[in-house]
Amino acid sequence: MSITAWDCLVTAALAGLLLATLAHNIGLHGRPLARLEALALVPKWKFFAPNPGTFNLYLLYRDRCADGSLTPWLILHAMDHDRDWYTFIWNPDRRLRKALHDLITSLPYPLNETDPQLFKLTTAYLLIISHLAALPRIADSRETQFLVMKKYLDEPCQVLFCSELHRL
């Protein structure tokens, strides 16, 4: 099998586009790159998140048992856990974690500007309570409560919201 001039030309063009894509995505700009951008030949790999996440959100819950004791707080679905190498192919929990993240971020913050009774009637709040109520529990759990926390990389966690206890 011999390499033709056509093979070399196609390989060089694809290598050039790859280098232009890399340069564009790390922030290098210039006149030749601007021409390629104008032709929409160079992709910008931001997808749907032009600003990357700078903090993690946590949804925790605990139960009150029949004897009045409270269980320890549990993190729901480990929303920021380390991913395994194969999750780019098989990640069945991704949609659930994304849905919970969207619910948490759609809660009407700041809470001091929201009527507490109306806050408990928001769709996000009711869906979170409904999801928590459907989780498997120990037999004597009577009520559940959830907590939303936010954590930046080098800072301690901040409590954004702690719900009241809800009957199961």
C-alpha cells in the first residue's frame, strides 16, 4: 500500500484542523484562526456549560424514628463522587444526579425573600420530598428532613437550606 499525495494532503488538513481546534479551546487567537472561526470550521468545546461549575451541591437527608431519635445525615446519591473510568460509556445514575442538581438549583433562593409557606409549595421542593419519601428506610422511620449544602473547593460547606420534618 503506497501513500499518495492525496493521502498526505488530507492528513495535513485534518492535523491542521486538530491544531486549530486545540489552539481555539485553550484561548489562543490570531488572524488565521479568526478566518477558520468565521467559516465555523473550528469547534468550541463548551457544549451547554460556557461557565464550568465552581462549587458542588449536596443534598442530605435524615429521618426521625418512632422513639424521637434522629438518624445521621446521609448524602443522597453521592452527587460529586469520583467517577469510574467507564462512566463515559455506562453511567446510569447520571440523569438522576442531573435531575436532583436541577431541582436544587431551581429552589427559590435566597430564602429570606420567599414566604416559607409558599416555598414549601414550589415544584422543586415537592419533588425533592417525594423522592426522599420513596427511598428505602429502616422500619421505624416516621419523618424525614433534607438539607442543601454548597461547597467551594477550598472553603467549608455552607448550609443553603434545611427543611422542616415531613411525615412519611
